[in-house]
Amino acid sequence: MTLPNQLSVLRILLSPLFLWFFLQENNTLKLIGLIIYLIASITDWYDGWHARKFQVITKTGIFLDPLADKILTSCAFLSFYLLNIMPFWMMVIIVIRDIIITFLRSYKEHKGAILSTSYLAKVKTTVQMFYIFLILILIFLKTMGVMVEFINWFLFSELNFIIMLIVTLLTLFTGIQYFFEKNSNQN
């Protein structure tokens, strides 16, 4: 098993640990959860860089890397739902879309198809990651007693709802776009 594949497996294992620690009321445990998420995010960047630089791209890695990414982001969105920040339906749309597209894409790449990620899908990933980091940091700051009133206002505001809606719709749209673009390429 190559180092990038080991890092993807590590990211999968860290995801439920992040979720458990981050959902605890204890500030120290919540901080540990945030650190776990940051470490997992760094492994995502590093495994891709390492695989490309040292040309150790494997079929297993093609499957594991995006799966690990989606498990990690799904755990973050699940935590937002469990903390009553995100509506259930938004979390479900994002998680189901990401898992379905990851499996479809991995299956096609496993079969030898070269599939590139669209620019809009890259934007979606960037927006998702920025949003996740923003909310994770705000929740942590709130537990530390920093800017509690402002953070409470933002987390449960119409502004945050609109941002979540944009993230959800962008995620859904890129999933639909990906499905139709990839199927039309087969015709």
C-alpha cells in the first residue's frame, strides 16, 4: 500500500474520531476534534501531492482518495446538522450527492476512463471546504467564550442559511452537471 493510500485510509479513520470529539461539550475535546479535522485535511493535500510528484497513482488510490474526502466532509456536515446549524435536508443532499458521485467517478476511473473534474466542481469543493472551516472555527470560538453573541447570531441567521443554501445548491448542481456531462460523453 502506497503512502498516499495509507493517508487516505488514515483520513477515513480520523473522520469519525473528528465527529465524536467535536460534538463533545468539553472545550478540550472539541479542540482535539478541530485538530483532527485539520490533520485529516492536511493528509488530503499531501497524499495528492505525493502521488503526483512520485507517480504512485494507483487504482486503489483513485477510489480511496475521493471516498476519504467525502467521508470527512460528510462528517463535518453531519456535525452541523447535529448541532442544529444545518437543516437535515441540506445535509442529506450534500452527503448523498457526494457519495454517489464519488462512487460513480471511482467506478468509471477504475474501468480506465479518464475523467477530469470540472471547474465548477473545483469551485464547489473550495466553497464547501471554506464553509466547513469557517463553521468549525466559529463553533470552537463559541465554546471558548469568544464573540458568543455574534457567533450565535451568525450560526442561526438568515445569512448563514443563505450561505448553506448556496453550498447545497452548488453541490447538487455540480452533481447533476457531472452526471449528464459524463453520460453525454459516452454517446
